[in-house]
Amino acid sequence: MSENTGKVVCGITISADGYVAGPNQTEERPFGDDRGDGWGDRLHAWYSEAAEENEAEIAEMIAASAFIMGRNMFGPVRGEWDREWNGWWGDDPPYHAPVFVLTHHPRAPQPMEGGTTYHFVTDGIESALAQAQAAAGDGDVAIIGGANTVNQYLAAGLIDELRLHISPLTLGAGARLFEGVPPLGLEQVRARAASTVTHVTYRLVKG
Amino acid sequence: MSENTGKVVCGITISADGYVAGPNQTEERPFGDDRGDGWGDRLHAWYSEAAEENEAEIAEMIAASAFIMGRNMFGPVRGEWDREWNGWWGDDPPYHAPVFVLTHHPRAPQPMEGGTTYHFVTDGIESALAQAQAAAGDGDVAIIGGANTVNQYLAAGLIDELRLHISPLTLGAGARLFEGVPPLGLEQVRARAASTVTHVTYRLVKG
């Protein structure tokens, strides 16, 4: 049992039909096939608007003290770490905290500017969570994506709070939140309509 | 081209993972398997609360001048109409208007009390919509379910406005809204958080 007293939160942007990304993710298309209409940008369009207006949802996203992401979210490199890749977010990533990347291939920790260090975890989601909680002190741990990683944590009952940002479009295919996850009891904590997105926060009902 | 000047609206209650009903719908379980925890009731729990409080979403649901539903929503009878079945809603259904039921099996119109008449349409969704629009005069036509029917109308580009009522639970299996529907452009018209449900209204962006 970790002594961390924070929550395990997960904030993620989804389409109205529940997709987090389209199929066929590549380095040039980090959100998958864009079908020629730039939907990857449209899915996340709310973010820059909200950031400009200093909305609460943005502050909440980066308020965690440690982060966990899947390897596909970290980057397009597959298999061994056979080339330089330090994430999509440049030299000074927005996390300013330890980020634990789930992978099957060991790699030394990668410190970045501004307090972000990427740690590579090869022994599974529980281990990554334990390490993140130890690093977070009394702060929250945020599971930030992609869908496969979030779904594994949901299925294992390890998430306390789910913050959905529902964008006004459907994708019809791709990586879907809740795919393969057994039925969950949710308590609606709050919901808020912004101009181009609906924010809904759920508490996971355990047991 | 119909002369109807109303909108084609669709209001439907979904789980947070987009399901309208569980698998294995029967007469005893109109919302499908309940996994022993009464989720069919929980999915629709918001409705009685909202009705008690005369919320706008309830008035909106019954404001249409004609309704369209699929046969599975109308009832559990499959194949020929070989036994008496006049819907789940008793002698005085809440529609008070013509209701067009999509089926492969012809049946004479069934008048009910209070102005509801069930009409059985065997020649497809476009025909049902044309008949409903003719009956609606200048009023709206509402597509009210189930998922398969709504998805057919969405895929055909025949819905103007989609009103989702998102209940706080996930199902993990069943009949899913948007399943098999090509990507849709949506415009978020409004969203409102009630205590146990989030209402989101989208306008369908055509072309």
C-alpha cells in the first residue's frame, strides 16, 4: 500500500462517439488518420481556447505531481529504443514533474528541462502507479493516455476520477475509451459546457 | 422533397461509453441483460427526476409532432405480428401523435388513446421519414430509438439535431450509438449538467 494520499485522476479528450485517436498513428499523424479534414486538430481545438481563457480544466490537467502515459502516446518509436526520441513536447515539456512511460523495452531515465523527467517502466501498470505515487508525495497522479493505457487502468479499478472533455465530432473508428472495460459505476461530480466542448467529471464507484 | 418545415430531431439516453441498451433484449428485460444490478433503470433514472422538476429536456422530448421508432424499441415481438402487442407504454402512450414503427412485417395502423396511433412502415427509413413529415405538418419529427434505428438515420444524414442524455455508468457491451456510422461533423448547440445526467445538444453539420 502506497502512502500517497493523492487521487489517481485521468483527464482525456474524446469525440462524441468516445474515440481518443484515429487508426494508423504515425510520427507525421500522432492522432492517426486524419481523413484529410484535420480532425486531430479539431478534437483538441478546445484546449487552446481554454488555455487562452485560463479555464479551470486546464489548471486541473497539469496540477498532478506525477504522470503516467503509454508508449504510443510518448511517441511513434516501436520495439527497441533504437533512435533518439524524447516525446512530442519539446525540450521543456508541460509536465514539470516525473512522467512514467509504459514500455516493454528498458531505457535509462531521460531528464528534460523544467523539471520533467521521463522514466521508462517495463514491469506493468501497477508498478508504474506505485512508482508514480511514490514520486508524487501527497499529490495526485494523472493517467494521461492513450486509450489503451487508460482502459487498462480503468479495467484494473485503479482510477479514482475521470475527467472527460467531449469534443463535437465523431470519428467512427480508432482507439476508443472504455473499449474492453467491464461495466463501471460512475458518480457525476460535475459537468460544464464550454463553447466548443463539454467537460464531465466522474468519480469511479468502487466495489 | 417534403414541405415539412420542422426539424428532424433525435433525443436518446446513453451510458458514458455510448450504449443505449445492453445485449439480449427480451420482454422481461427491455433494456437487455441487466447484469443483476438494474442498470436499465439507472440508465433512465434521470428521466423521472427531470419530469418531476419539469425540466426543459422533458418538454423537448415530447414536443415533436410525429415520432419514428424501430421495431425492437416498440416491443419484443419478432417476425410476423402473431400476437397482440401495442408497445411498452400502455393504452395512453406519452406520444399523443402518430408514431411510425419500422418493421419488415405489414400490420394495420393501431389507434391508441390520447391521440397516439402506431403506423407500421415496411418500406424503409426514408419512407417512414416522409410519412412522419407529412403527418407532422410544420412540426418536428423525432427519431426516438433504438440505437440501430438512430444509427441508420445518422448514417443517411437525415437527422438535424441530436440530443444526448449521458448517464453516469458504463455498460461495456450492447447496442451502441454511432456504431457503424461514418464520421460526423457536429456543432455543440448547448450543454447542461443536471445532478445525475449531462445533456448535450448537437446540430449535425451537413455536406
